[in-house]
Amino acid sequence: MTGTSRRGRSPEGRAEVRRELVAAAIRLFRDRGYEETTVDDIAAAAGVGRRTFFRYFPSKEDAISPDHEVGLARVAEVFATAHPAEPTAALVVRAGETVFDLYADDPQLSVQRFRLTHEVPALRDRESARVDHYRRLFTRRLRERFAGEPDGDLRAAVTGAAVVAAHNLALRAWLAAGGRPDDLESWREQFRKVVDMLPREPSLHDVAERLEAAVARLERRA
């Protein structure tokens, strides 16, 4: 336990302990079954104590889920640092691809997680709920970006849903096919096709008309 405590003091050491807990959870879920495996079983298999397990994960289900908090934070960061003039289509694709990177960091582990999640209904339902967190985040950030535009809320909802659905489709297909790194770019390209299906950006003509209408309203009030 002392060695584990020392490892947990550095970012690299914590990442190693986390990986060992995830690997132990996947192995036990497959060998014993999800319902039959406890947190204590996972901790013991990874050579750590129960308290150490809960420093990394709030539940046994979380031990095999991708780090969605990191994924959501990456998406939020892309929106927060984007230039206001960046085309929306380019922005949402760039944000979505950061989540691909989350899975591509360890393709073999991602494939194991994917297969196990689809075999256990409780895990499948949990993962579906997590996916909805991405849709809500995209929609919220886009609503902020489209604030004041005609049908801005509708456009945000449609764009957010489309981007997350396309991303999910491409990512799951890559994982189902074995998650080979050499194939990842082709599935990224599949995801990028969503650009042609998104609501169009307002043209310069549309923007000019809106500005003229706004000026006319101000002049009438004056």
C-alpha cells in the first residue's frame, strides 16, 4: 500500500494507478460478471485499498467509463477560446474531435470498454446518459454563440444534436471495427461529413439586412 501511496503523489503515478484499477475492473467484469464484482474485488485485484479506489472513482461503474469529465472540459475549452468569427461548422467539428482524442489515447482499452458496455445493460444505459451530457453542452455553448439571432435557440439545438449524433456514430463504428489507430482518420472524415448537414451560417447579405433593420428600429425610437 505504501508504494501505491507514493505513486499517487505524482500525476504519472496517479495515472498508473487509475489504469490498473480500470484494467482490474474490466477483467473482473468479464470473468465474474458485472453484478458479482464489488468495489473491494476491484481494489484487491489492483493491489490497492478500498479508500484508494474511491479517490479515483465514485462507483464501480465509473471504473470502466471513459473520463467524460475530461472530454466535457476539452469541448468547453474549445468553445471558450474560439474566435467569434470562426465558422460554427469548423468550431463544432474541432470540439468534437477532442473527444476522439480521448478514446484514441488508449485504443485497446477503449475497445474493451466499448464491448463491455454493450454487453451489460446497466452500463449501456449509463453511457447513453453520459452522451446526452455532450449534447447539452454543445447546445448550451451554441445558444450563447447564437444569442440574439433569429431562431438561435432552434439552430443551437439542431446543431448540437446533429454533431453529437454524427460523432457517436463514427466513434462507435471505429470501436466496433477494433479501434485500429490506422483507421481512425477515415472515421474522423465520416464525422466531418456532418458539416454538410448543419444549418447554414448566415450570409453577409443576411447580416447586412439584420444590421439595417436594427438601425431602422433605433431611428424610429429616436
